[in-house]
Amino acid sequence: MIIIADLTLNDEYGEQTMHIQLGGKTAVVTGAARGIGRAIASALHAAGAQVIIADLDLPAAQQTAAVLGERAMALHVDAANVSSCRQLVADVLSQAGQLDILVNNAAICPIRPIDEVDPAFFDQLIAINLRGPYFLSQAAAQHMRARQTGRIINISSVGGKTGGTAQISVYAATKAALFSVTKSFAKYLAPYGTVNTIAPGPSHTDLTADWDDPALLEQMRQTVPLQRLGTPQDYAGAAVFLASDQAGYITGATLDVNGGIRMD
Ligand SMILES: NC(=O)c1ccc[n+]([C@@H]2O[C@H](COP(=O)([O-])OP(=O)(O)OC[C@H]3O[C@@H](n4cnc5c(N)ncnc54)[C@H](O)[C@@H]3O)[C@@H](O)[C@H]2O)c1
């Protein structure tokens, strides 16, 4: 996939050239062994960045890194474990020397009716989907502030705005909280770095394998104005843009990439 955009405009402001190039940048994408994280990592890599495929599943992360080849490496992280999050940032700094772009993508979305949610289930979702991105951002932002540059991109969900369904209430709550975390860190990193959210719509990946019912998928598809579910590639361009210099005046924002299922 080639994600290098050249756009030359001639208007009253003179000639302007847009060229998205992430050469010389180091990006960490959590949960990048597969799915949306993998597509984002591939796109950042295609734009020239060195990418770290960080995942709980190290063998799968290594496979993804091997497919990308040069400028890609795999590292283990358990987003549920704060020490592991801090260790990931330390490993990136010692092995790559710098961290320019952090994409907090790893998450889980198990289905459980509200009546059956217990504290252990609740805490597990908070740990992976919210505490992980928070402490990864904390460690990354300290380094970014020192270098006076940086990009953090949090992958939330349209469910964080709508409450999702009654089957994914805790997941939706963690994704709603990420909007707030984005804004807090956007203030913390300003005026040097930016922090934004991408809110994907329903997409058919391993995360949503439990919905593997053709009738349900068709029902969901019909609720999307653009008449299809998302694919991992649908989110990759948004991430490259938010990571780029061209997005340097966007911070604390949410980019909805959802086929129009929810328009704010
Ligand atoms: N698929 C959708 O419909 C959808 C919709 C909206 C938002 N999202 C969001 O997009 C992101 C990616 O989703 P996906 O569909 O690609 O999911 P996925 O299940 O296909 O991939 C998730 C990845 O995260 C890794 N992971 C899981 N737990 C981890 C942990 N504790 N530490 C580190 N890595 C861990 C997994 O090994 C896997 O590689 C998530 O944040 C998800 O909430 C997905």
C-alpha cells in the first residue's frame, strides 16, 4: 500500500505542496499483530516510518514485522500490565532511540449481558482498554515532551459515543473514557505534540468474531449510510494523516471513520 500523497495547489496563497512522509519517525502500534492495528502499522511503514509491532501475541507480531521487512520490529506488550507498558516504551527507546508516534490500538471486546458483568470482567476491560493506553501515553509523553515533538493516536470506537449495545456496555465505557484521556494528554503535550482519537465504526475483524452471523452482519451493514462495514484499511489513512506534519494543528479531536453510521 502506498500512502504518500502529493498535492500541489495554486491559489491566492501561492503554491502549496502536501507530501505525507514519515521517514525518520519511529511509530509504536499496540495490538498490531493483526486487524486494524496491523493495517495502521503497514500504512505508517509504507509512509516511511520505522514501526514497532507491539502485541500480547509475540509470535504473531513477529510474523507481521517479518512481512513488513526492513524498518519493522516486534516487541511484546501486555496492555493490562503497567510494568509491561513502561517496559515497552523503555525497550523502544533503547532499541530505536526515539518514539515519535504512539498508536494505542490494542483492546478486547468480549460480549457479556449487563446482568452478567462482574467486577473481575469489568476490571479486565478497564485494564486493557483504558489503563494500558493511559500508562503507555504517560511513558511516551514524558519522552515526547523532552524532545518537544510527538503524536499520540488513541483508537476508540463509535460505541464510545453511542453506548454500543447492552452486550458490550463495559467495552463502550472504556472507549468513551478514551475521548477524555485524549483531551487531557492533548493539553499535557501542547504546544509541541498532538493527541487525537480515531473512532472506527463496526468492522469485521477477529475482535468481532462473535458476531459472525451473516443475518446480523447484513442487518448492521444496512444501518451504515455508506452501505458496508469497515475494513482495517479504512482506518489506516486516518492514522497516517494524524501522524503527519499536515495534521499539526489538530489536537484533542476525534476523527470519526464510520461510514456515516454516526455523524457528530
Ligand atoms: N473491529 C471493530 O468492529 C472495531 C470497531 C470500533 C473500534 N475498534 C477498535 O479498533 C482496535 C483494533 O480492533 P481490531 O478489530 O483490529 O481487533 P483484533 O482483535 O483483530 O486485534 C486486537 C489485537 O490486540 C492484541 N491484544 C489483545 N489484548 C492485548 C493486550 N492485553 N496487550 C497487547 N495486545 C493485546 C491482540 O493480540 C490483537 O493482535 C481496538 O481498539 C478496537 O476497540 C474495532
